[in-house]
Amino acid sequence: MPINKKKSKTKAIAVGPSSVLERHKGEQISTQMEQTISFIQNILGVNEDLTIRRFHVFGQHPAVIIYFSNMVNQSTINVDIVKPLMYVPNHLIGCSIEIGQLIDVLQNDTLYHGESELESELTTLIESILRGETVVVVDGLDKAFLLGTRNIDKRAIDQPATEQVIRGPREGFIEPLGTNISLIRYRLQSPDLRVETMGIGRRTKSKVAICYMDGITNPKLVKEVNRRLSKIDIDGVLDSGYLEQFIEDNHYSPFPQVQYTERPDKVVANLLEGRVSILVDGSPLALVVPTVFSQFYQTVEDYTERYLLMSSIRLARLIALMFSLIFPSIYVSIISFNPELIPTEFAVAVAGGRAGVPFPAIIEVLIIEISMEVLREATIRLPQQVGGALSIVGVLVIGQAAVSAGFASPITIVIIALTTIGSFATPAYNAALALRLLRFPLIILAGTFGLYGVMIGLILIANHLLSLKSFGVPYLSPLVPTEFQGVKDLIIRGPLWAMNKRPSFLQPMDASKMAANELDNSTDQASNALDPKNDINQQEG
Amino acid sequence: MQDRQITVIQAAAILVSSIIGVGVLALPLFAVKAAESGAPLVTFLGMLLAFVGLFLITVLGMRFPDKSVIEYSQDIIGKGLASFGSVLIIVFFAVLTSLTAREFGEVVVTSVLRSTPVEVTVIVMLLLAAISTRNEITTIAYIHTFYFPLLLVPVLLIVALSLKNAEAINLLPVWGNESKGMMKGTLTIAALFQGTFVLSAVIPSMNKPQNAMKASIGGMLIAGGLYVIIVAAAVSVFGAEEIKQLLWPTLELAKATSLPANILERLDAAFLAVWVTAVFTTLLSSYFLTIHSISKLFRLKDHKLFSYFILPFVFTMAMLPQNIVEMYEIIVNVGQIGLCITIVYPGLLLLISILRKKRGNSVEKKKVDQNR
Amino acid sequence: MRRKKWIRTVNLFCCLCIITPMLTGCWDRLEIEERAVVLGVSIDSVKSDHSQEEEGEVSHLNNSIPAPNKSLIRVAVQIALPGRIPLGPGESGGGNGPAEKTVWVIDVVGHSIDDAFMNLQQQVSSRLFFGHLRVIVVSESVAKKGLENINDYFRRNPEVRRMAWMMISKGRAIRFMDATPKLERVPTLYLMSTLDEGSRMGKFPKDYIGIFWSNLSKKGQEGFLPYVELKKEQNIEIKGLAYFRGDHLVGITKPLEIAGYLGIKGVNPAGYRVFIQPGDASTAIMTNTTHRKATTKVQIKDNVPHFTITISVELNIEEKLSENIQFNNPAILKQYEKKQEEVSLKFYTDIIKKTQEKGSDIFGFGEYVRGKKPSFWNKNVKSAEGWQKMYKDSTFDIKVSMKLRRIGMKAK
């Protein structure tokens, strides 16, 4: 964890970016190797894993190789860097190499290593070493070699844990940025894919990549994303979530205005629609902007399965979403304000169920809701082996016990259980969180004004949603403002061939996704290749 | 300067949701009082009369696509007279806002929240409207569009479900047995359409003001059609005489219907809950129109300044009627006075503007003008 | 930026403004189990004078705020006992047996409905809640005196549903509240389902209280209510139509005459069966009406409305009493059709005559006059009273056509 180490070391110095580097900014490497070594030694020498190894280039020029031993691939250094540097290349044996020619010879004839460049600024050397590169300084040269030898242990590419699908790719992003970009490039082998990078974070200097499709994405959007990102001036960016909170439009809204995903295919799909994706080194979650509300209940699978089935599943998901928001509050208002709405038989039964409960419905619901939240939180924190057991214990035993203890009525338990399950059906965790939170004010409003209060609450929420914007895109588009092309992919998922336009609220440079008559094209030439009447074997038999 | 984003559909949605509101609840009573079984006809006539007003406003708006009524009236009849007219408009819509809030407050307090003070329900509605007027006009247009289905669905649902109890004979004769009250009833019902005046504030933000007439015809057809349907359904289910006995026949209609399979046994409370949105959009429109007009009168750019400022006044006015009978008397009277403001005044303006050949810049010409 | 902050403060303040009344709020919150859910109400007249003493002076004081000089009524309510009605299917009390009552019946006297309810409220701790009031039973004697007060109260109360049933009882109405039918857990629901199912089987027209009120208000129509009697097994029989003139009960029909009403109105489904015997008793068969259709036309003849009613009915044969007759040729069926037409014609005419005598137009013929002949109506009738008089003089021309369609699974 070199980053942390650096942090802990520099913490004592001052606020702001490393003041040591600031002080030495612009200083050039001198030809005196020892000076350079001592400079580096001064700043990084305390770290035990800083390796400074001296050797002689071609047996005559003193040189030094400096790197953090934990961040590099040792065998690369041994075989690709140190070894060639020590021996004179075969075709140059016998030639005398002047100090003036040395740079060219080393660069062109000696170093096998692909990633290498020359650098003359001292502070850059420090930064490079911190990044995991290897610095080779040769006495008498005013330039040092930076060699990309970074090798940090990473986990394997895995199934995305939070966005699993039955049908669709199984790859998820992992932490290193390079791997993630490769995952995108591998799916989108197009010259139009642009990846711009910048470093954000005073201390962490995290590499942030902005991906977009040239010729599809509106350049204004790219410019705005760049502008917002470059304005960020914080200490460290440890996850893409840090960035999200700085680039979103409304900082007070409970609703997420930036979507995150750990699926490369989802990022690619969004890039192709004309969105911009932001990746951060060290975070397996890519951000996608701009975001509209409908994205939060859509999944990748919607597009890989047949549209009729997925439309109905999406409908179910929407119902679950509504359930998770309003079910408890409707229950409270019907029980305590308008029991005349439900059938008489049921009303009498509910009254029977509630007869022994000492609290009003609102308190009862709030208690069970809060304990449900506690349970949920506990289940996330607990180790996996224990978690399953706890959730069963929690749901079954506590629910049953609460009822028989006269603490809650059985119907309340049913309602809360449905609500909780409903909130899990929302694919986007952050949107589910928002609705989960908004449920509580709604319950309180229901307890105050009944259905009237619930409606007031819903109107407030809807008005807020309508006033939200993500990079200028109204949050509820394409529903409002209505865009008929987009409605096909809103509540239902229209067939792919019917959605031949990119969402126009993203104002893409190239509006059409496919040929307008794609369906005709693909079915035109269809012939019954294996029609039984053409089967020679059968005809003979 | 102004962002012109509101589409024709949005403008029509604004019109519909501004018209349809709490008035629907008592509408069949007004109509039946006027012409018994001729109630649907009276409603239709009221709609036609109201459309005259809307037509005038739309034509004026298309003549002056950059300006609201407050601004172009100054161009047409001069500053002094126009200010007087504008003040009248502002006062009228402030009163209309307060009466709408009060009427809905009374409905809620009478039928659902029986021990809640009426002040609370009124202030909640007004606050809701006031907060929402703090948005940009495009957001307000979004709000109206978003709630638009919520107006249509419950009404159509209740009408469809109540059809099984309907008797066609109740609707006969179509012109009613006594047609003396026809004229007055038409006026009363036309007054229920006065929310359409908000179009005068919307046109300056429409992306194609020349299509405003489409929006007003569409909006009026939907809203008026809905009104006629409701009245016809109520009359055919209850009969004219029974409606005279009911304060809010539409609510009673909801009470008499149940969802299939008894999921909900009666719909009145649920209907009232959904109807909060309809009332909210009406309030939002008239409230917005009030503060928008005030800010235009004082030549301010931002209408938001007044959202909270006029709240106490509106609230106090809402509390003035002493009882529900007095309140309805005031509503009918104010509505008829309002017709002068929403029909006669624009009519005069249009006449004078034609005579004096005044015309605003149309949107296409504007660029040419600037180039000159 | 600074201005934005200022706006935020104002916003926050306003949010607080909304929240503050809420904290003091919850005016209307009343838990379902804290309400005394009234399922049924019965209204009887009080005979003896000493019941005056029984009444507490809750809504009036005899010396300062006197009660209206109206005869007392006895109101009984059936309140659901929440704890006693088990949740879910079949999970009944077990050891306690079915004898345990699920409702609580209390009766009080009062000068008016509201007075009685206030007397009752004084005795019951939880607030009376009429949102689930499904059945109102009014005794015959009260109905004869008029239902104005009863209609007014229930129409004014927003909790009362228009889908409730009001019925006229033979004898004392309170017995219906005490009845414990075996089929339903809650007795009132049984009463209600008797009528609901009755109207679904074509035994009784749909006549919820709301429809009754509408008919009552119409100028050209009078209301009617089901007339019920409690039988010895605590079951309920629909005994006929109780028809009104204005708010007053004026007459009661026989059960089969309900079929007559349904026939004249052409209500479907049809559910009554009748005997037809063209010859002696051995030729009697029983037919089941399956489908009715009726049209009413109105003309003005001699300054009096003349109605032409065309009723066409489809029948099935349900049983025969002897093997003497064979349904093997269409002529026999024709014969029966003919006979039934004759019988029905008289049957329908009698019913109309019966209501005409009382001036109670429960069929709504007056509405046809009002709707189709408005000028005649405006000139000669105008009001409900006018029609009550005019109805007596109206003339009728009834045409009946019967069609025997099917004879069941038996071939002969």
C-alpha cells in the first residue's frame, strides 16, 4: 500500500499537495548522479521498500536503478532492464561509447523494455517512483529513464456482484484502470472511442479516465464533464463515488443523478447511446452521465432477452419500485384514516389482528420498518457464513415473535416484508436507497393526514423529480418532456429493431442507431433453408 | 433571453390541468340546478363560452408572442388603463386561488379529515403550490404534463365503472324540463374554465407560439369533454333530482362505485386523494399566473420573488367565507365577475389592437429585426 | 451564490412551517380497532310511553333545549367485536365453539336518528364508525310514518356508503340485529349477502340505498325497498317489495310480484320460476325464466299518458309433475308459451294496477313521460305530486311474448 504510506508520511508536513515537491518544482536533473540519488533518498529514503541499486552500465558508466520493490515486477527489472544495461549489445562490442552517445545507444539498442521514456525533471522522478515505475539514472546524463514496470497484484476479472444477469456477459470491472479500459476497448474496437485521462486528488493523484464516442456524444457534454471534473479539488479520490458527489447537479437531492455500474457491457451500451463514462483508477465502478430516472429500473438483461417477456418483467420491477415507496404509508392511512375503503370482511379481520397491539399503526409500522433496516444493515456487515443465518432468524423468528407478543399485527409484518422485498427488486442500489429513505417521511405524512398526506408527499417528491436535471437533461425524460421515441424504452422495452434512434434528450451528433428498416432488412432474405419438403432423405424414404 | 421550450402538447396539458380541479366535484350540481336533465348541454354551452375567452387570449398571445397579457395590454391601451386592468387580473386570480384552496379544504374536511381544522388543509395546499411556483416555467410545464394522466384516469375509471348503474332516461330530455336557468348556468360553468387564462403567461415561453391555437383547441376539447362526460355520468346514474340533494355529486359518484372484485369497496377517499393532484395543478396555475403577473407588472425578470410574499394574503382571503353555503355563493358570484376579466377584457384588447394595428414581433421576424 | 443560500434558508423555514402543524397534528387518526365499526342498524318505533324514562338527556334538556315533539324510535346497532373475528380462513376459536358472538348489539331510544346515536355514543367508549355500515333495517311501522329523517341523516353523513342495503322488516327490526345465521361469521354480512346474491340470481332488483334515494327524488318515480322477514332458523326471507309514495311506505307486494317488477323493467338475470298448467293439474310444468327484455313506449292519449310495454321472456322447462305430457313436438311448447303469455299478461297488469291504486310509480313510468314528452310533462305534471295523481289515471297496454327455448337434459 504505497499510497497510504506516502500519505502517512506527508501528513505531518503541511496541508495541500506535497510541499516538498512544490518546493523543488522545475528543478532539473544534474549530471551528478549522486545528487539525484540523495535528492530521492531525502524524500523517499525513509521507506523501507525503496530499492536503490547501483551498477555499471556496460561495465564503465556508474548508474543506479531506483524503484519501490513492492510495486514492480522484479523479474522484468532483472531480465529486461538490469541485464541488458550491464552488457554491451553484441553488435556494439568493441565500439567505444561516448557519454554523448550513451542516451541514444541505451534507448535504441539496449533497453528491451517497451514502456520507457526520458525525463529531466526531478519531481517527476519522484512521482513516477510513487506510481510504481522504475528510474534509471546514469552518471553524466542529464536525463533519467522512466521504465513502466508497475506490477500491482489485482484480483481476477469476476462476475459483477451487484449486477448479475442470467443472460449476458459475465465480466465485471476490477480495480486497476488499465484493465477496465481494456475491457471497454475489447468490446468497442472503434477508432471513435476516446479515452481522456486526468489526475484528480491533491494527494492521491488518482487517474481518472473520461470515455466517450467521438461523433456520437455531444461535444458540449464532454466539455462540461471535463469542466466539472477539473474543478474538483479534494484530497483524495478513493472511489468513483467521490467524484459523483462533486459532478452531480443537485447536491441536496436524495435521488442519484449519476449512474454507476460495474459492467463493461453496460458502459459500452451507454457510450453508444451518447453518454460519457468516467472511470477512476482503484474503483471497480464506472460512472455514467447524464442519467435519467428510467435507467435505475432497467437492467442489461432487458435487452438480451426477448422483448415481450422483458417488458412484463420490467413492469413488475416498476410495481415493486412503487410498492417499496408507498405501500407502508398507504397501509397506515387506510388503517388509521379510511378503513371504509377495504372490504368489510377484511376490515373486521384487520381490526381483529390489531386488537391486541398497543401502538397506533404509524408507530407500529415505523418500529417494524426501522428494525427491518437494522436487520438489513446487519446482514450486509456480517460475514457471509453468518449472514444467511441471521436473516432467517431475523425475518422468521422475530416476525413471528413480534406478532405473538402482541407487538405488531400480522398484516403489518406482511406489508413490511412486501415492501422490503420490493425494494430489493430495484436493480440500482442507490435509487432503491433513495426510495427507502423517502418512505419514512411518507409514513409520517400518512399518519398525519391519511391518504391526503400521502398524496401531498408524493406530489412533493414528483415535483422534485421533475425539477431535477442531470447535465441539463430533465430527470424524468423521456416521460416528461415526452419524447415518443424514448417512450418505447420506458415502461416497456420495445423490440430492438423498433428503437432505431438514440435517445434524443442526449442530443447525440448521430441520431440513428441502425437502419430505419432494419427489421425488413433482416427478414427480407430469410428463406426456409431446412424446409421438410426440400429434405432429400425424406423424399427418398 | 427567454428559453422557449414549451411544446404544444405541454401547453395543452397545462390548459387541461389548469381547468380540471376542485370544480369538478360540484360541477354536476351547478349544471343540474341550471337545467335539470339538460345539464350536459349546459356544460357544453359553458365550454363554448369559455372557449371564446380562450380564443381571444390565444389570438392576442399570437399577435404578441413575446409578451404576457400584462405587457401587451400596455402597448395596446396605454400604461394607465393597462395597469388598472392588470391589477384587476392579479386580484381576480389571487381570489380564485384562495377560493380553490378553500373549496378543496372544505371538501376534505367535510368528507375525509373531519376533525382536522380547515386552515391546515388550506395552508398545506397553498404551500404546496407556493413551493412549486418557485420553479422555472418549463419545470412547471413538466409538472402539468406529468400529472395530466392522473386527471384523466380516475375520472374515466369512475365514469366507466358507474356506467352499469346508468339509466339513459335520466338524460332525457336533453335540453331539460325547465330551461329558464340555462343562461345563468352557462355563465356559472364557463366560470369554471377560467384557469385557461394561464395560457397568456405560457405563450411567451412556447417554442412555437404560432401553434398556440392548436394547444388551446386541444386542451379545451379534452377538458370540456371530460366535464361533459362527468356531468352526463352523474346525471345518468343519479337523476337530476337526486343531484340537487348532493353537495358534491362527483364525489358521491365515486362513493357509489367499487372496483371490480371489491379490491376497494368505495372510491371516494381514494378519488379524493388522487384528486389532490388535480387541485394542486389548478392551484399551481392560478398561483403562478398571479405572481407572474405581479412580477411583469413591476417589470421584474423573476417571478419567484413573490411566491411566498402573497401567500399570507391568499390564505387570509381563503379564510374569509364564514360557511360553506356562503363560500359557494361567493364562488358563483366571483366566477361571473371573472368572466368580464377573462372574456370581455381580452375582447376589448383584441378589438383595440386590431383597430390600432398593434402587433408584437413574431418569433421568426425577431432575428431579422435584430439584424437590421 | 449568496442569494442561493438565502433562498435555501427560506426553503428550510417553509419546510419547518409544514412540519410544525404535523407535529401537533394527527387530528383524525383513529385506529381501526379503536372504532366501533357499525355493521348494521335497525330502527323500530317505540310503543310504550315509559321508554321516555329510558332515554338519557344527551342531546336535549327537557327544560332548556327541548327535543322535537316527535315520537321516539328505538335504534339498535350491530358493532363488530374485533378480537372475536379470527384472521384468515377457518381459524375459529376452537374450544369456545360457534356460540361465541362476533358482534355486539346495543339498542337505545331517541327522538331522531342522530339523537339516538348520540345516546348510544354516550354509552360506548369508542367512536361509532359508519364506514362499514352495510344494512339498515327499518320496521314496517316506522316506514309507514315516513323515512325523511332517516334518509336525511344517512345521506348527510359522509361515512355512509351508497352501496348499503336498506330494508323493511316484517315485525320488529331489532330481531335482525340479534339474529345469528350460521353461514357467515358476521350476521349482518349474511343479511347483506342474502340480498346481494338475490340480485345476482335475479331474485331481487339491485336496490342499494343510493338507488333507492335516487328513485325517491325523481319526480316521475317512487322508491321501493326489499321487504324481509326473519325465519325460525335465523335465516332471512325476501318477502316482497315494499313500495313508497314519497317517504311513506304505502304497500307491500307478494314475493312473486318481484318477478313482475323485474319483468316489466326487463331486468336480467331472471331468477323466478312459475307453474304453468294449460289443462288440469297433471299438465302443470315449471319454467325457469332465463332472459327478459322489456321496452316501454309512451304516448299521450286523451291528455293522459298511455304506456305500451312489450315484454319478451325466454324460458327453460325445469320440471313437470307427471308423465302425461311429452315435449316431443313444437306444438306442445307453443301451447305452453301461449298459456304463459295469457297468465303473465294478467299478472303484470295486476301489479301495475296495485301500484296505481296507491299512486306509487315504482317502475318509473313518469320518468318516461318527463324524458320523452317534456311539453306534456311541463304543462300537466310538473312535480312529483302531480305525477302521483296522474299515475292513477294512466293507461297501459302490455304485450307479452314467451319463448320456450330448452327443455333440460331429459329428451321428453
